[in-house]
Amino acid sequence: MLESVRPTENGTYLAIDGGLMETVAGNVAHLNTAAEQRGVTPVLACSPALRPPLHRLMRSAGQVIPVLSYPEIAGFPARIETMGVVSGAYADRA
């Protein structure tokens, strides 16, 4: 997904097609629900360059989940546990 980051006057955005956007948002929704059912507070972790456009993508898809970069998580006082990996982010773009 990092290759899809494009700069604009108003920040960066992800230049991905609608199908891939839906796949990513759907995977995040599924993992978010699974985490909440376990009683944990989920966050979406990504690279610093991907954080702003991914946050905007999640917000536009109606996903209410914090998006944090790896450096923001490093040293975080709470215990961090990997719940899953968002699939679909590397789908073939035929």
C-alpha cells in the first residue's frame, strides 16, 4: 500500500481502486469486531508514511479505529498484541 501514497495540497491519500479499498476496509472491520468481542481495544498499526492516508481511508469507510504508526506504538505503556494482519492490501491490480 505504501506505493499507493500520493501527495496533495491537503496531505496524502491512497491511490487505490474502489474494490481494494472495500477489501481493506472490510478486513479491518472484521478484525476490529473480533478484537472488541475479546474485550480489547483495537488499533491499526502501520508505517508513519501510511498513517495519515490510512486514517482518512478508514474514516471515509466508516471505520472507527485508531490508526497509529509503529514509532507511536513503540514504548507504549500498554501491552500490545497482534490480532491479525489486514489482507487484501497486496491484491493483484490487474
